[in-house]
Amino acid sequence: MKDITSAIQLIPMDYYIFLSVALFSIGLIGVLYRRNTIIILMCIELMFNSVNLLLTAFSAYHSDPAGQVFVFFIMIVAAAEVAVGLSILVMMKRNVDSIDINLLNRLKW
């Protein structure tokens, strides 16, 4: 555990913050401007991963493993989100024969 913490502390915290902001921004742009459901789900996962990276970096810099445990629970929630998202995607493909998010209003009873 000490080896990982010392390796992470060699890289300045500014680099982690910049990388995390860049990944989050790419994910946010993808969510706002794309209409393909698979790409939107991938961009949401990218946003989750950028938050996880920053939380892990802060946790390692402060030598507190609580942040890394919290990252583990975030990854569990992200896996559940992918399962629900893919089931909605399958339902859309069966009912509407498309995965375009603009056609989602056709799924109403």
C-alpha cells in the first residue's frame, strides 16, 4: 500500500485534476450532444471514471483509504447502471426498432 501511495505522490495533484476535468468534460459533451444511447451510456461511464480517478488521487495524497473504498461502491453503482441501461436499450430496440434517443417517447403505453 505504501508503494502505491508514494508512486501516486510523485505526480503533482494538478495533473490529476486536469486529467479528471478533461475526462469529465468529454463525457458531458457526449451526453449533451449525442443521440445514440450506447454513446450516451459510455459518456456517463467516462464521467464516473473521472470522478473515481480524482477521488482515488485525493485519497492517496491524504493517505486515507476511505476514498478508495468509496470508489469501489461507485463502481458497483456504475455496473448496476450499465445493466439497467442495456435492458432499456434492448427494450427500445424491440419496441421501436431503433436506439435513437429521440424515439424514446414512442415507448409510452
